[in-house]
Amino acid sequence: MDTTYYDHGTPAERWERARMFFDARDYAAAARVLDGLVGEVPEQTGPRLLLARSYYHSAQLRRAEAELRVIVERDPVEQYARLMLGRTLERQGRQEEADAQLRIASALGGDLTEV
């Protein structure tokens, strides 16, 4: 089995490594670690959300969108994922779709002034 630095170690060790890369703003490296981790624990929201954030910050917007859509499909009231999905769609120039997600995120966050 050929392992690299990105997929070496336990899931907990890789989670910490991914967070260190993310905190250091090396979003592409964080995404490399998280991609494998999400494949192992697809039901966990935390790694998938950090993967989406890593994709977003490294301008891999289609990938970010795909991960965020999985999260909101599984948990429609996940406010931060809705917010990120709206921002991701905005960056892709898809304002109408973005507005819908941002309104939902705002309502879920208790800010009913924009709804």
C-alpha cells in the first residue's frame, strides 16, 4: 500500500493535519487530506464542511458547491452550509440561486428582517 503524507495516519491525525493546513491557509493541501478522509467517513459533517471551505478558498467552486449540496441535502437546516452555498453560488455568478440559499441561511440564523 502506497501512502502519502496526505493520507497517512489515523482519521483523527488526518483531521488535525487538515486543520493545520487550513489554519495556515494552505487550502489545496487541506483539501487533499480531507478528500480521503471524507471518503472514509462520508456521514460526518465536520470534515465535509471543512473540505467545502478548503475548495471555496482555493477557488475550486464547483467542488465546494458539490460538497455543500451533499450537506444541505442530508441536513436541510445546516445554516452555515446554506450560507457557504449561497456565497459559492455568488462567486460563480449565479445570483438568483445564491439569493435563495442566503435567504434560507438568514431565516435559519434567526434573522427574519431579510426574509
